[in-house]
Amino acid sequence: MIRVNYLAVAAAMLLACGTARADDAASKRYVIIHGDDAGMSHSVNRATIEGMQRGIVSSASIMVPCPWFPEFAKYTREHPDGDYGVHLTLNCEWSWYRWGPVAPRDKVPSLVDEDGYLWDNVSQVVEHVRAEEVETELRAQIDRARKFGVPLSHLDTHMGAVVSRPDLVKIYVKLGAEYNLPVLFIRPTADNGVAKKYPGAEIMARVLDEHKLPVLDALFQFYERGPYEKRKQKYLKTLRELKPGVTQIIIHCGVDDPELRAITSSVTIRDTDRRIFTDPEVIDEVKRLGIEVIGWKQFRAMVNEKTAAAR
């Protein structure tokens, strides 16, 4: 099942940084509809592709250590104009569907359990991993994605593991700067108080500012189980109440089939996410609201345009 407690930790940490936004984003509403976990399974790949081709899923991030990564990588090569990130992965949360690191296990021994798989949950990651080995593994994941020809637009984190310790956050931002890829962070405000809670956040923000990497204004993700219509109305309410700027809504696409049912108890959440963001009523409502659906490539172009205009 999805570990909501660590998603909460991730959301808090992700509120730690900010950088420049495009001028018109101050008055206009933009949204990135982001499909997490591509590459996890064939069902997730099918659903994510459906969401991008038939719906308004505008970006996806890929779990490079997973068995079905090559299938989704092939799709990205065939559709290079799409928006694809690396879903940096340090844990493996399912009971009977497991994966190990991309780097050789003898190079990252603190990242694996006694069976050679990545740790089951984020608390184990926090307890066991060595920062230098995390960096080795994350580099291996990014490099493997590039080797497979994935046209990368950004980096983010699976279940918040990469933002679960301050030293790992530093690595996360460092790699974004080094690979010249935006990382999933949110602009700090006086209201959220996260910069005060995480003193190192403003240092990380300066790194992002120096590299002119775009940062979100808001982030939403919902994992509540429930009937299709109830979940759909919650997403619609969120869309209607979006504030100006760039917001990301994280979803998890899946198809309710025997494969996904054998892997996870979150089947209905994933299946309804797919259905909601391919639903003509939802697509039409986004248009009616005047919200522009973008990806990370477009977001970065907005920031670059502002930077050029300021010179």
C-alpha cells in the first residue's frame, strides 16, 4: 500500500526552496499534471501513456531500477517531445514485487536489505543509507536513463526518500545543478514556515537560483480511496481553487488488471487517477477555467524567457 506518512514528510521537505517564476505566472494559472511511477510495471506504463496521449497528463517520472523501465524508455525515444523525469528511487515498497539498485550492490551496500533489494520503506532508508552511496546510486539512475535515450526534463523523488534527511536533500539539489535538470521543490512563503523548520532550505534555494532552475508555487497529491465520482470532484475542486503561478498535481496512473492487482493494493487509486485525467468533463473544465496545462520543459522555458528579458 502507499505509505502516506512519508508522502507527508516529502511534501513538507519539498516546500523548502524557491526560485524565479515567469512574469505572467504571477497572474495566470498553470498546472503540471504529473504521472509518477512510470516504469514500475506494464500496467502503469500502459496507463501513463494513455493519460499522456488521450488525456491531460503533461509530464511523467520514471523509476529506473524497475523491471518495466526499458518499455517506457522505448516510448520516450519514440515520443521525444514528451516531458519525462527520473523518479529517483531509494526504496522498494511492495511485498512480492521487488527491485534492487542500478549501481552494483557492492558499491552501495547500505542501500540494500539482506536479500539485496532496496529497503522496503523510507524509515529504513533514513536509518541505514550512507550519503555517499546514495549519490552513487542516484547518479547511476540518471546515467542509465540517459544511456537508454530518455530525453530528460527534471528530477523528483519516489515516496520522498531523497528528501528524508538533510544530507540527502543536498545531494538531490547538487545533482539537479550538475545535470542541469530542475528538481521538484516548492517556493517558500511566509505562510508555510518551512524555511524556518528546515534551516538549510534557503541555502539550497540559492543553489537553484544560481542555476536558474524553475521551482513550483504549489503541489497537490491525493491518495484517498473512494468512488470514482468522489475522487473526481476532489480533483475538480482543487483545480477550481488553484492560485496564480505554477502548480503540480501528482497522480499515479494504472489499469485495474491482474498484474497491478498482484503488485499493489492501490489499484483503485491508480485506475481512477487514469480515468479522471482522461475524462472529457475534466479536460473541458480545465479549459473553461483558463488553466494552461504545461510540462517541466515549458516551465523551464518560461523561466529562461524571464531571465533573458531581465538582462
